[in-house]
Amino acid sequence: GENVEQHPSTLSVQEGDSAVIKCTYSDSASNYFPWYKQELGKGPQLIIDIRSNVGEKKDQRIAVTLNKTAKHFSLHITETQPEDSAVYFCAAISDRGSTLGRLYFGRGTQLTVWP
Amino acid sequence: DAGVIQSPRHEVTEMGQEVTLRCKPISGHDYLFWYRQTMMRGLELLIYFNNNVPIDDSGMPEDRFSAKMPNASFSTLKIQPSEPRDSAVYFCASSLREGQEKFFGPGTRLTVL
């Protein structure tokens, strides 16, 4: 099955700086890559996603890049704010074959933004 | 829509007791997922349903775990008998179609003493 690796596990940045979280995946059939933000005591919430036919996607201060050849994708947060502090999860899924429906998560990155 | 609803939000029980977690997916969503989150193992998929039918239960850890979806608006995850190592946060999620965004509920924090 798919194996998603996520780094770093913790990340501390100063308010206003950028934060980058990186993930790799193993299954070349994976074609959908969502990123989730989980605040304390809440369930994960989708913040941005990208499909394999796109190399980059941006939504205000957050962006995601995908390198299909290298099988890695990254989350970029610019001009970080204290409210960006949370655990971020990357995930990968294939909508083909026997893994249909199974969303594979990375282990998460605890991002702390210091004011 | 109120989003995915889970109950209870917190459950504390003693080893050996039966525990039932409940989930109401977003109306119209065809897929329902049960996840478990622990510090050691992260987010694990336990089972998922499509149109009320279990599709993949390979993540269910043991026979002590069972899940049902009697109709499109309700699902349960039951642990009988519960053990301390079952302590975790259990999330229910739903999605409109496969490969689409999954909406997570707030989770049930289970503590088995």
C-alpha cells in the first residue's frame, strides 16, 4: 500500500516568516493530495489540495507544490500568523484500483508560530 | 449543514465494558470513514462505507471492534470488550464521492481505565 512520509515533525517560526512542510509518497498511482489542519480538540480540516495533473496551487497565504517524478509534495505558508499554529497533515489517495477510498496520512507536523 | 456530528465527545469507561461511538455524516455524502488517532500511530483508517455498505475493514484492529451503518444518516463503532490500549480519539468523516474532500467530525476522546 501507500506510504506517506512527512517532515519535519515539529516546526517553530517567527510571525511573518514562511513555513514549509514536505511529504513524500510511494505509490505512483496516487493522484490526489490534500492537506489538513488540525487545531487542538478539533478534527482535521482540509485547507488545500492538489491533483496530479497540476504542479502548483495557491490560495492566499498557502500554496502546495507537487513533483510527480520525485513523488513529493510540499505545503508553503507565507506571512505566518499565530493562528496558523496547529498540526498539519499531508495525505495521498488513489482513486483507482484496490486502494480506492483509502486516504493515507503523514504523521503530522506541529507548527508553532511565535508572535 | 451542521457538518459531521459525533457523540459522545468524551467517553471514560473501565476495561471490559462495551463502548459505542456514534456518527451522523453530512447529508448526501455517500462515503463514511472511521479513523483512530493516537500519538504512537497517528491517524489510522479503521473502516469505510460506501452507500451504507462496508468496503474496506482491513484497518479494524481486532474482532473486538465492529462497525455498522444501518442507514445513510447513522453509523456506529462498537468496542466490546474495551481495553486500555483502545484509548484514542476516534474520528468519523464523510465525503460526497471518492477522491473528494473528506469532512471530519470533532472526534470522540475515549479513555479506557
